[in-house]
Amino acid sequence: MTETAIRTTQVRVPNRDLQIAAYLAEPIAASNFPAIIVLQEIFGINAHIRDIVERFAKAGYVAIAPALYQRLAPGYESGYDSEEVKQGRIYKDQTRANELLSDIQSTVNYLHTLPSVKPGAIGCIGFCFGGHIAYLAATLPDIKATASFYGAGIPTFTPGGGEPTIAHTPDIQGTLYAFFGMDDASIPPAHIEQIEAALQQHQIPHKIFRYAGAEHGFFCDRRAAYSAAAAADAWTQVLALFSQL
């Protein structure tokens, strides 16, 4: 497939008094493109997340990754060693669902101001912590398609407390694809079954992808858990999902 020439920019997304740092990539061609919001892992807007943003832009999308830790640690990004995992989890545990959704909605509003964005064509994708948050973001009216990668804890909690995220399944607005590695120590198979049952019960258009032998973080080629075969298939499925925008 021919890649589209792109440009990348560090931008600020306004949300009342908060200015959310975000990484934006756009095709250079003058046209209206669907837009994808990319939600980070616990490691911030690091090289892996920026690469995903750029991959979407090369595939013909406007893509943006807002910093989900902007309120806690502006500019935070890290690698994957044990201390960095520990720090990322500390920040994750301080987030609140209402603030995250407010920041994502502000990102949606920002996308609406870009002439390169096709009106009404916004999707969302998230990985790890961002995979959990993507399931919540799928409840926003503007999000027409969502890809959630190995979001742990969806049936058991929501950031900041309250009903677990799975309780919001009836509010999902569009199609949702969820991706799991079957050797993921942080997501029991029973949780995947609960998610699938909830999506079926509430008649949410969806697909669940289970990858045998794949671990948590299988999509990230900078982590030891990377699975080239699972990641390649998942990317194909994601492009099929967002081609509907």
C-alpha cells in the first residue's frame, strides 16, 4: 500500500484552563480525512505512541494523541523497565474517568476545528491503560468506531472509582473492536468473556479478537512481549474498522 506523505506537529488542545499537549499527524494532501484519537499506554506519549499516530496519518487519517497524564505529569514519557512501569501505574491510579472523558471530548472538539478532518468521521484507539479508556471514550457521541487493545480491569473498576467501566457498555455509540492476548497475565479469560457478553447483551456492533500465545503489550514492537504475527493481524483489523468512517 502506498504511504501518504505527512506532517507532524506538537499542539495544545484547550479544555477550559487546561492546555493538553498532543501529538498530531496529518496527510499533507489537501482533503478531508477521517480522524483517529490515539490513547496512550501508562508510558505517556512516547516513541511507540508517536509511531502509531504517524502510521495512521500515512494510511490517510488525521491522527492525534492527547497526553492523558497532562494534569499529573506534563511532558511525561518513558520506556518499559520495572521502575518506569511502577511510575506509570502510579500516574494511572491518580486519573479520574470524568477528567479523562473531558480531555478526550476536548480533543474531539479540536479535531472539528481542523479543515483536514472529515466532518462526523472520528474514531478512537487505545492500548493498555488507553485500551481501558478507549472503552469509556466509545460512549462519547462523536466517536463512531473504537479499537481497544488489552485494556485491563474493564469489568472491575473505573479510573477514580464508581461503577466499573463495563457498566457503561449500553452507552457505546458506534462499533467496538477489542483485542486480547490469551497469555496476558493482567486480563483473565473470564474478563474477556464478560466484555463480550456485555457487548452482545446491549447489541453493540463489535468483534473480539483473541490471539493465542500473545501477551500484554503484544502490539508494541519496543516491548519484549511484541508478537509480530498478532500485531500484523490486529493492524489489518483496525484498518478495516476505521475504513467505515
